[in-house]
Amino acid sequence: PPYILNHVNLRSNHLTGNVFHMEASNPHLNQLSKDHLYHLGLSTEDDLEGLFGDSKFFCLGGSVSRMERLAAFFHEKLAIALPPDGKPKNLCRTDRFVLFKVGPIVLANHGMGMPSMSILLHEMAKLFHYAKANDVVFMRVGTSGGVGVAPGTVVVTDKAFDGTLRCQYQHIVLGKQKTWDASLDADLAKEIASLSRNADYDVIVGSTLGTNDFYEGQGRLDGALCDYTESDKMEFLQQLVKCGIKNIEMEATLTASFCRRLNIRAAVVCVALVNRLHGDQVDIPPDVYGDYQQRPMEVVYRYIRKRIDEEDNGPPAKRGKSESE
């Protein structure tokens, strides 16, 4: 059968009342009798609808171990039994990524940086399309360097800035530079943060700097190469503060622009491991590091839990109306 990613109707969302459509199209997919999702080891000959058709949430993060822990965390929270070996089942058939599914939640690692993530986003967007999974919310969960915020603070991104301090994502296509808006769903960001207002750690909404590397691109002084001064670094970080940027990582601009082009609701939820205004080195005791990594998982789970409860019981307004009647 023909496969085309073009104007896929997604059902109405309880939280916003909006109907979402995948607006970007690739007419070349219509020529494929079979589409190989090469880096996942899956294809349209697999029963993607049977495996992923009920998906509502897609959580992605950098490392394999982090996503395995998050999958186990969701197994526990949703009271879904683990396989007999006690580990979440990896549905990916290559060694490039891992892919887990826990109830309506799909999880995968994207590696470090935007090139690797781009591959995953393309293949997962097509996977959900072929699976007829509607209204899937994409959420990147990870770590970051804070900018004027205390270590342990969770930042939910509203806008993603690139290294030139513009809210955009740029890449080269057929020798030409393309520029895309890197704004995220501000209402979604506010809602996710608000559901953690009673947490015993800070959860804030703010902008994020997405860079192309960990060292020079983030103004660090501790890389193998550095041709700027500490004064230069601090001047740059103060520019970030003036822009409302609360943290720095390496994937936010791509997450925002890719999902915006396909009209997918998306969020970036990252914990700050260090306040970059106070230093560059990430030197955290293992127990504290483990606690910090858990925080974005908890923040995302609160949102997912609310959505699942609304699916089961209806939105609060409708429940109240029926009760009054």
C-alpha cells in the first residue's frame, strides 16, 4: 500500500481542545512499497499498528541506561509487570538505539547531540504514522547545565535558542542553509511545570540554549581546545541570562523545530547538574546525581498520569458537569 506522511488527522486533545495535523509531507514516501526504518530494524512489513497503535507519549533521552531506568520507572508507576528477566523489553532490532514500550508510553535513546537525534526523530515520526498512533506527545528528558539556577532545578523549555542566540534551528539541505522556528508549546510547558509545583525541588519554565557541542559551543574553559578567556565566557553567560535562558544542552532546537514542522506537541524537560555561572565541571556524588536524574522522570510522569486519568474518566470540566446533572 502507499505510505505518505501528509495531513494525518489526529483526534482532539482534552487539554487544549485543538485538533492537530501532521502538516509536513514527503511525497516520495508514496513511492515505497516497503519503508525500512533502518536504524530501528523495523519496517512497514512489521505489525506496527499492533505494536504501537495505542501510543500516546514518546519519551526520549540521551543514554541507553537512562531510558531503561525510565522504562522501569513507568512499569512500576503504572503497575505493569516487567518481563520475566526483570528488564524492560527492547523492541529495537539494531545496536543503534533502544526502544521500549510501557502501556501507552514509548521510550528511546537518541544519543548525544542533534545529528543522532535527527535520525531517531525521522524514523519514530514515521513509525507512529504507520502505526496510526494519534496525538502522540514527544518529550525529551535529560540533563543540562544551569544558567543562574541551582543544581537540581528542572527546566521545562518554552523556547530553544541556537549558538547565535536566536530562537531557531539551522541545517544544510542540498548545499543550502535552512532555518526553522524553534519555539515549543508554551501552554504545554506551563502545564507540565504546574503539575510539579508541590515537588520538593524547583521546576521552572524558561528558555534553553541548544548547542552543537559540549565544550567550546557552551563556553567551557575545560576542553582540550579553548581560545577565549574566562572574561569572554562570563560575558557570554550573562548574555544568556538577559535572553531568559535557564539552561544549556545539545538537542532542544532540533526537538522544537522538528516537532513544530510536523505539528507534534513537544516538550523538553531537563535537570540542571551545575550552575554554569559558578563553574564548568560536573562533579556530583553518585547518590545526588541519581536523585537529580530522577527528577525529570517524575515531572514527566505527573503529566502522563494526568493525561491517562483524563482518558479513563474524562476531563475535569466534563466530570463536574455530569456529576452536577
